[in-house]
Amino acid sequence: MENKVYVVGMGPGDAGLMCQRADETLKECDVIIGYTVYVDLLRDRYPGKEFLTTPMTQEAKRCRMAFEEARKGKAVGMVCSGDAGVYGMSGLILEIGEEYPEISVEVIPGITAALSGGAVLGAPLTHDFAVISLCDRLTPWETIESRLYHAASGDFSICIYNPASKGRPDHLKKACQILQRVLPGDRLCGMVENIGRDGEKTRLCTLKELENAEVNMFTTVFIGNSATKEMGGRMVTPRGYKI
């Protein structure tokens, strides 16, 4: 495993929701690198490892750090919450990896929040769905607005990542207003906060109520399609089977 970077999706943070291959890979790595919050969730599980972190907005620096450690002959695990390829680091690692042709890269999948959060709520994504991040640090808001509008127009169930942060507290409200250009205010929605971690919370509500909901970067939001319904406190999107 030496001289190699593994981009590892660690799931939502709970050890029981980490894929076996991801766990086995991190056990074999010499160094584990990632965003501070995610690495802190792993320290106790992988004692004796070298841990390196960078804060948010320093993703490129983090990737180069991983390659430089691999150049020293180490096996390096770059961890991402959820899946490494869904708003994770695998794309950036592969781009920067062009500068380090002697270092090989392997992507190890994990369970993204759309799946782990959807399981907590019930079955909100059983049919076609779209996943959209409201973080406009790397994507222009005009692009996000277009994607929201067209996903709603296509009657997709929608999963929203990064609904709010300290720097953009009103993005979910703005998103709900965009969606309501197409969708009714009583469309069923759901939220899950801290998926698979201490303090996990869920709530079902309408799209209109979602406008003023308290959310943060650790909340995943689900907007149902026209067939989505509440069943026994669960959010269920039928696929169309005759029963």
C-alpha cells in the first residue's frame, strides 16, 4: 500500500455506517488526512495513525499534503464524509494528481448523506431524484437556482446538501422560494441533522414550513415529488408498483 493515496468515503461518521472496504483501507494506511471535523471522528477508531488536517477552504492544500506524504513512501488515506465522489475530494485529488504521476490513487466509496439520511426518514428517494448543494462558494448561485428550478419542473425528488451556514443563513429560504415557483407550498419535505451521530434529529414538514426551518451544514433536506406521502411518520416516495 506504499506510495499511494486512497480517497476514502467514511460515511456519515458512525462506525456502523462505514463500508467494510473503507474501514480496512484506513486500518492499513500510515497517515489519515482530512477536514478537521471528520478526522476527529476517526481518531479513537484508528489509534497509532498519523493524523493531518486542514480547515475548510483549504482543500487543494490538503490534497497536495496527501501526495507529499505519499512521496515519502507512505500509504495515505484522504477521508471525506459520505462518499468520496459526491461533493467529496476524489475529483480534486485526481486533478492535482496530474502533478504527481508517480503516485497512484484509488477511490474507496462510502455512504452519502442522500442515502443515509433517506434511510432515517424512510424512503424519500425510491424513484428518480436530484442532489443539489446550496453552497455557492464554488458554484455560482445562478447555476444553483437553475438546477433547483429545473429539478422541480421535472418532478424529481430533491435532496439538498449544505442548506445553510453562518455565512449564508438564508440560502434554504431562497431555495424554497425558487421551488415554489413550480411546486405547491404543501409539498412534503423532510430534514435529518447529524445523520448517524449523537444528536441525530428528524422532522417532516411542508415546503412552505421549510422556508423558515433552522438548519445547518450538518442538515440534509429532502423535498418529495408529486407522489411522495407520509406513512406512519415516514416519508415515502412510491416507485409505482401495483399493490
